Amino acid sequence: MGNQSLARLYMENLDVRVTSMGYNQVWTDWRELDYTPDFNKFYLICDGEGWLKIGDSEFRPKPGQWFLMPHGVKQSYSYTSGPRYTKYWCHFTARIGDRNLFDLIQTPLYVDTKNDSEAIRLFRELLDSDAAASISGPLLVKSAMLRLVSYYIEHAVSSEVSLHRSTEPEPLEQVISYIQSSYRHNLTITDLAEKAHLHPNYFIRVFKRQFGISPIQYIKKRRLEEAKLLLVTTNLPLSEIGERIGISDISYLSRIFKESTGFSPTAYRMTFNSHQTVSP
């Protein structure tokens, strides 16, 4: 499985939660040394001077620079003798299963927004969402946080995504590759667990902890992705598509397809096939 596909799998199962946020000038006692947070932090520097240390790297961030201070990494920060920082900031978790997103995907510790108004707008959106009194306020916060994470990753990562070397243990890498090549066949948890050299129950827990999705859910997802592709790029009957993706029971395929997409296979083909049209 390529890095790009694996990274997309992580993003699909990403859960974000914001614990605090703000926009302010830091206090005169803004200083802490050698602590390790159990959350991630974003700092978008708007004005002023200061000092950060993230792991072994030291920085004197400039206005327009957006810093990531990851969960589980030793950090320090301090004001300096110049004007104190004014910054947008938030503390948040970003997890796939029980793994931190930034333990899985390699990103630099900061991006230069070049004073992009979009970056500021996204932070303002987060703060405004938190202030919303509506019942959907928590959803607005989560949505705004996902957009912040998306912006940072899109501007921090090249077109070829890099994953940390320890991201995908070799046995699980073999299992993912096996599912990719063999999802058309009858795959059982016992078979997959044997390939990972793990007990089936433990294998399920490890797989979900790593990818945020169970093995069976992943197999079904892969089959439905192929079904959607075949529906819009071929004229194959549903029975043959079912055979090609490893689901011979057409009633079952139709049911899970509609549960996943909101469309029956026929309606999906009519709606998304560029050579056909359908009334809304």
C-alpha cells in the first residue's frame, strides 16, 4: 500500500478534539521549560518576539509562521526582551485509533503562511465556532479544527506524503498489501491474523489501534470503493461486479452499498456516470 493511500486511510479515520484556544498577547510570565504535553499545539504568530524549543530544535518564530508543537515531544517556550508575542493558538488532539496523527505523518514543525489571510480566517472561524451558543457548536468547532489541520498538512507536506518509519509495523504492512491484492477472495480474520503472526483477537485490536478501523470494515470499504469505480466506468451488470469484488450475494451488496453511499447501485451509476443523467 503506497504512502498516499495509507495517509488517506488515516485522514478518513481522524478524530480531532479541541481542549482550548485563543487569540491574545502572551503574559509577562509566559515561560515554561522542558515539559511534555499530552496534546498538540498550534501557534500562529501575528506579532512580537519569543523563543520555542521543540525536541532538540530551537526557534525564534517570526510573524506569519505557524508552528506545530506535537503531543509527546519535550518542549520549552519563553518571552524575550522584545515585544511579547501576539498569536492565535489552540491545544488539540488528533488521533487515528489511539495514535497521534503527527506520530504517523511526517511534517515540518512550522510553515510560513506568508501572512495568508486564509490562515487567519481559519483560526477566527475556530474561535467564532467556540463562541456559538447553538446546539451544533461542538460540531462547528470540530469542523473548524479539521480545516485547520487540513491547511497545515497541505502546506507542510509535499505531494509525496512521508510516513514515519515506525508507522506501520511490518506484519500489518503485509496484511494491508494482502487485502489490497486479495479483497476479491473470501478473507477471514484467521487468515489475516496468521499473516501478521498474531492471535485473531489481538490482531483485531492491533489493526484498529493502528488504522482506526477494524479489518472487516477495511475489507468492506475496499470492496465498495471498487464497486463504485466499476459502476461509473463500465456497463457490467451488478452480478458481475459482485463477483469481481468478492460479494456474490447481490441483495447483500445492494444493501451495504446503499448504507454506505445513500444510493442503490443503479441510482449511483445513473447519478455519477458522466455519460448518463438523472433527475434529482
